[in-house]
Amino acid sequence: MLAEGAAKQPPSSRADEITKARATAHDHLRRAIQPGSPIAFGTESSVYPDGLNARELAVLVSLGLSPLEAIHAGSRVRLDRRKRGNRRAG
């Protein structure tokens, strides 16, 4: 059983890459939030495993959005971007 759990963990070099990518993404988001850029998010995330993107709400709040702005980022802002034809918003 211990071997099974160890097999599910990414290699340390991959874990380091994920940690770096997450830190870079957070830095970019902080810089975008400061001037009031519209922030949208969806499921095209390379940093969060599938099905966990709701946790991104808390991350967005920790990076400077209000809770309501974070909710809007996953709903209203994303919908606005899609209506404009910007499929890569978020």
C-alpha cells in the first residue's frame, strides 16, 4: 500500500516544476488584479488537478480579489468573455 501511494506522487523534479508554475501563475494574477484587469477562470488549468478548480476561488481571494469578485471570475466575467468570442479567457 505504501508503494501505491508513492507511485501516485509526481517525481520531485516534476513537483518542483509544478511549484514553480504555480508561483509564476500567482505572481501574474497578483499583477493583473492590481490595475483591475478582468479575471476569469475555468477548467483549462495546468496547475490544478481536474475537478479542483473550485479551490481556485480561495486562491483568487488570497491574491487580492474580494470573495464576490472571485465568484464573478468563474461565472459572469467568464460568460462575458465567451460572448465576445474570447475562448481562452481565464
